[in-house]
Amino acid sequence: MADYNIDGQEWITMPLAADGSVWTPPYFDAGGGEIWMITRSVPARDAEGIFAIVTTDLPVDAPGR
């Protein structure tokens, strides 16, 4: 998607700010799975620092359900 700003996504910004593993708040995956989900994001490190963010998504009920 042309309007997808990967650098602004919580699944990247949150673990970088926390310098560790995080869960995102529930969000609707529009344009992807079209479901509500949460994402676990874990920084992958080597001797030079963080080189990737490893993620897994879990489906959840819509907020308020």
C-alpha cells in the first residue's frame, strides 16, 4: 500500500521506545486480515544492536464485546 507508513506503526515504534518486547493495544487490521488483533513485537539483536523487529499476531474480540 502506498500510504502505509511502516516507520510509524506501533508494532515497530513501541518496542524501540521500550527497548524490549511489547504487546500492542487491540486494533483492526484493515487491508490485511480484516480482523481485530494484537501484536507481540520483540527486538532482534546482535552485537551491533537491534537489526529487526520480530512479530506475531493474535486475533482478539472487538473492543466492547
